[in-house]
Amino acid sequence: MLENIKKEFSTRILVLIPIAIAINIAIGELVVRLKLPVYLDSIGTVLVGAIAGPWAGALTGALTNLIWGLFNPFAAPFFYVAAVIGFLAGLAGKRGAFENESPRWLSVLVGAVFVFSLTMFILAFSNASIDDTGFTSYPSMADLFSQYAIIFVVAILIGAAIGYFLLQRGGYAGFWGLITGIVAAIISAPTAAYVFGGVTGSGTDVLVAAFRASGAGILSSVMAQGAVSDPFDKMLSFMVVWLILRSLPARFKAR
Amino acid sequence: MAIIDLRNVTYKYPLTQESALKNINFQVNEGEFVAVIGPNGAGKSTLCYTVAGFVPHFFKGELSGTVEVAGADSSKSNLHEWVLNVGLAFQNPFNQISGAKYTVFEEIAFGLENIGVPRDEMIPRVNDAMKLTGISELADRSPYSLSGGQQQRVALTSILVMHPKVLVLDEPTSQMDPIGTREVFGVIRTLAEQGMTVIMAEHKVEWIANFADRVVALHEGQIIEDGKPQEALTSDVLAGKGFGISRYTSVARKAKETGLWKKDKLPVTLEEAVEGFAHV
Amino acid sequence: MNTFSMYVARESGLHKLYPLTKASLTLLLLIAGLTLPVNWAGYFLVLFVIFPLAIWGKVFKNFMRIVWSISLPFIISVIIIQSLFWGKGTPIFEFWILAPKIEGVIFATISVGRIILVMAGFILFAMTTRPDALMISLKQVGVPSSLAYIIVTTLQIVPRFVTKASTILDAQRSRGLETDGNLFVRSRAVVPIILPLVLGSLMEVEERAIAIEARGFNSNREETSLIEIPDTRAQFILRRIFMVLMILSIIARVAWQLST
Ligand SMILES: Nc1ncnc2c1ncn2[C@@H]1O[C@H](COP(=O)(O)OP(=O)(O)OP(=O)(O)O)[C@@H](O)[C@H]1O
Ligand SMILES: [Mg+2]
């Protein structure tokens, strides 16, 4: 075990990690400048995970947030989330998610399932009702489907299109990105809710407010906000890394 | 006795088809200053990396033949021991800045810290090395704030301070102006006279002719010429293969065809050319 | 010094403290503030520990400015969301769809205390500690030098990369890439910026690795250090005390949680 961990940290990887952290921060800030509704601040982390392995990916993630914390203290307490993202990217890499090309139907499936669940999730929240005792009840699946049939069909089509045109042959990477995003949303919520009262000081706070207004608790609102933004963001990041590794000559992928 | 001894060395980078070095036989004596010339892709850098131990230890790939430096066999050594004998500085100075240090002085001390030189020995060594290469006044600057030529001097100094027996330099003056180039060649010449062995891949033939003891010409991974600078640099073997050739050599070669150049030897430097034409 | 850090050079007692002493004090403040079962611990620690330390460190004015500008968006956000959108509770007043709840206001106030504590703790530490000094002190207590290398190098190259990203952005703009306009246009602009940035730097990796290996980076000899940072016996003991206090406040939290 310890030997394996050590093997991940060759000199090349030790040199790559600072560059990856700088990529995370530089692109993270660029995205803010372009006012895009994503974070894209873990491309470097995913890259190290993909090239070197889970432990190097985890270290890259954790250090990104701790170092970013020197400028933006909000990032620091989430270092463990970033570490898990890097770790999962490393596992994905070990499974060949960044090397193998997926069949296009898989990408279509991943995209469709993703947008479908997202839609269901948002509709369920926005149709929740609170009774007098403060108990929140959610509508049943059957009610939702019958009431919003057209919306669901459109969602599946949009998802399939995203899968076909955006993920293309990166279906495996996209799939791992989705999983990673869901995990990230779940594990970051407690810290966001407890330490920061559920806010990030950025645009996504609107979502938290919406969920709070629909009667959800602080923790679940934050989780819900994460569930909307994180999977998409991580899917994109995994995709970008897949693209990068495909356009990179083999000699530069050496560890 | 030869301090560098390469026998039948053939090397192929991983994932490539063609060998970058083909059956190289190359011996260098202690205190010799050997320049390696060749067109782009000839294998100069690969030869440098081989002497410096990075081929095959860092690059992996397939190496056959034997590489010995100072009596040690490369295939039986570790890279971290090898670099104590053989110092390497290369072309792009920016990538040679460690990034872990805030001043030039600390940057140069980086290698000494790594190999465990005690602090009270470290400081005079850094000072001496900086004086040698003429960068003492840069000591407190940030390495990132320097010009390309200054950074190249820092990279060279960072290796010299480690007191290697063999110094391998891959186009170390590419970003320097003529004045800087002259100074650095002068420093290297002095070091060679004090007994350091120097291998330098370089395009600037006129400087080579003035300072090196010997020239090795590489072409498509093979040594096609090896001899005194004056002879090697003007050799007909090099013609038409994309070697950088001194303009004085080209002019004299043309002049020889028309009978204007009477000497046997062709010139490389301005002085030689002036002297040769003076007999006309 | 163009590095990614907030360090402000001053001649002060706080600056002269051994970096690890400051680091463990910061950690203690954060842990105590977040775990102690006292809702107002954050405010208390900021007012009576962090502010006096900032004054001692002669950085109070800068410090307040940075803490304020960084914390403000969070504070506004938390107050709006948690007081206005609090689900069930006692309304303070009702106006149109707005009905701030007392419980929400209390929660928001507690959260603001925690936010300020985290921000202020980190910022004071970053303002009074040189990153390289921190690394050297970490090495002195046995943190692997490769980790120290990663951290210091990162601090130096992050500003370079942020600049590089802007340069590529401007270059692509001048080649006609649209970076303004609707979401779709802006999204399409990202890839032509990311790819050159990342690919270019991946190609640097090989040479940079060669350069540091050539300088004995992987040597297995005992490392030495050009710069030595003095520690004192008193500070060593102080750090042990901080550590005990950290553990105590966690125990207090667990005990309180179990009893309620
Ligand atoms: N890391 C590598 N992996 C695979 N092939 C390589 C690698 N480095 C160099 N090569 C190839 O090996 C051959 C020799 O390259 P080398 O860099 O030694 O040439 P060079 O003489 O130094 O050229 P230049 O004047 O451009 O520096 C070239 O065909 C090159 O493409
Ligand atoms: Mg070369």
C-alpha cells in the first residue's frame, strides 16, 4: 500500500502538481471573469488523478483549496471535498475512463439520465409543501410524471443531445464525472451549512434561497443546490481532461 | 584515461520506432572541452541526456551498449548518485528555475541543500560560483524577474556550484547576446583548463572554433565526424546535411572552387579567413 | 515579492513568532470557535483574541480591510437567505412576500460569527507569515521536503498562471474569439483558452523534472537548509498547550452533544 502510494509521486508528478493547482485556480478565476454558471476549478485535480492515480489526485485537490484559502478563505474548509474529487478521478483513471472511447449510445444514456434526474429533483423540490407542524412533504413520483410529462420528455431529449454532441466518445469520463459530482454535493453540504450558514457568497446562493423558500431544511437546501451544480460541473471537468489527454502526445503522459 | 566512455550505444525513446542514437562510440578525456554539433533532431540532446544519466533512467526506453562516467557504469547506478558526478544544464532557462526559491542566491543553493552540504560550507560555495559566472549582483533578485540570458547564467551557476566532474551543457547560451556568450564560453574554457570535462551541444560554430578542444558531429543519431574544431567544422562530410556552417567556411569553399582560396584548410573564424585571404 | 500570498512585511512580535506557533494558534482558534458548544464563541474569539493579535502584528488596518471585503458577500447572502427564507418560525413583520423570522435572524447572526472567525483567522495568519518560512519550519519538524516543494512552488506559479490565462484570453479575443455576449457564446470561449493553457504547461513538466533531478532533488542524503528559522523552548511548550486545548474543545463538544 505505502509503496504504491509512493510510486504515484515521481518527480514528474511532483512537478505536475503545482502546475495542476495553478490550472485549477487560474481557470476557476477565469470562469468567474466570463460569468459562467460553472466552477471548472478541478480540471487540474482531475488531470493529476487521471495521470498519476488516486492519492496524487487527492493531494492536489486538498492543496488547491488550502492554498486558495490564503486568498479566499471560503475554499479552505472544503479541502476534503476536493481531495475526494481527486481520489475518484484517480480511480476513474485506473479503470481506463480517460483512455477508452465509449460507444456513443452510452454518452447519450449518461446525458439523458443526468438531465432527467435533475429535472425530477428540481420539480420535486419546487412542488414540496409544508404543513402547519413544519413537516415538508414531497409530491409522489407518479403525480410528477403525469403532471409534467412534456417537461420530462423534453429533458430526456436535451440530455440525450448533450450526451451525443458534448460527451461524444467520452461517455466513461462523463459517467465518472457525474458520480464524482454527486458525491461532492453530498459531502460538501454539512460544511457549507454549518460553517457558512449555507451560502457561498456567489450566484448559486439564489438556488439555496429557492430551496429554502420551498421549505427545505438548511442542510438539504445546500445539498440540493450542490446536486444541481456539482454533477454538471464535474462532468464537464472530466470531459475536458478526457479531451486534453487525447490531444496530448503520448510522451507527455509519462509519469 | 577517458572519463567518459560510451561503447556501441544505441537508444530508442519509448513509443518510438527509430533509434535516436545509433551505435555511438565516444570517449572523452578528463579536462577536454568537446562541442557536439548537428542539425535539428540529430540527437544532440539525447547524447547529452545519456552522458548525464537521464537516458535511460528518467526517459526509460531501450538502451544497449555501455555508458561509463568516471569509472561507474550507468546501467548499474541510480540517477541520484549519477548527478553528483555529472552536472546538466540545458536550453530553456525558464524551466530550470526550481520555483521553490525566492532569490537567486537561494536558487543556486537549492542543489546544495538537496545533497546535504552544511550551511557554513554552502554560503561560500554559492558566492564563489556567482563570482565565477559574473552574477553576484543578481543575488537578491527573484529568479523570475531576470532576462532569459541572466536566467541561463543562473541555471549554469546552479549546476557549477555542485562541483560536478563532468559538465554537460545543451545549448546553454541560446538566449544570450554575443557579449554574454563570449563570457560564458570564456568561463567554460577556464573550467576545462582547471580539469573539468565539458560536453556542450551548440550551434554557434564560430564560438566553438575559438574555444572547444574537439568537435563531434551528429547526424540522424550517428557520429559522422569527430576531430579538432578547425578540421571537423570544415569537413566535406558535413556538406548538404543541414549543419550550421560558418559563413567564412562557405565563402572560402566557394573561393577555393575558383582558385581564390589557396590554403588546404578552410577557415571557420573571421581571423582565419582574414589570414587566408591575405595570401592572395 | 510577486507571490500568491497576502504577506505584509512588518517588524512585529507576531511576525517574529515561529511559523508553526502561529499555525497551531490559528488552528486552535478555528477548532475552538467551530466546536465549542457556545453559539457566540466566534464573535468572542475574533474580538478578544484575533483583533488584539492583529494590532500586535501592526497590520490591523490592512487586516480589517481585507477581512471586511472578503466576508461581506457571505454576510449579506447569509442574512438575506436565512432571515427571509426561514421556513417555519415567528415572523418579525410581514410585508408583501417578505416575512423575516426571529429564528432565522438568530441563525444568520451565529453564522456570521463563524464566517468572520474563519476568514479572520486565515487572513491574519497569511498576512504575518512568509510562505517559505512556514515551509522551512514544516521541514524542520519532519514534513517531507517534496510536500514543501509542492507548496512553495505553487505559491510562485499561481500568479504566473493567472496572468497567462488572461494573456491567452486577450490573444484569442484579438483573433476574433467572442468572449462577451450570451451564455452560449461565453461557454464556447472557454475551450480555446483552457486547451493551450493546459497543454502548454504539461509539456513543461518533463524539463522541469529533469532540471530539479539534475540538482539532486531525489538525493537520499540528509538535507540541509540555507535559511534557518529560530524556535524557542517557550514556543514549543506553547504549541503543546494549544494542542491540548484543541483536544479539550473537541471533547467538550462531544460531551455536550451526547448530553442533549
Ligand atoms: N522524449 C522523447 N520521446 C520520444 N522521442 C524523442 C524524445 N526526445 C527526442 N525525441 C526524438 O529523438 C530524436 C533526437 O532528438 P534530440 O532532441 O536529441 O535532437 P537535437 O539534436 O537535440 O535537436 P535540436 O537541435 O532540435 O535540439 C528526434 O527525432 C526527436 O524527435
Ligand atoms: Mg536539443
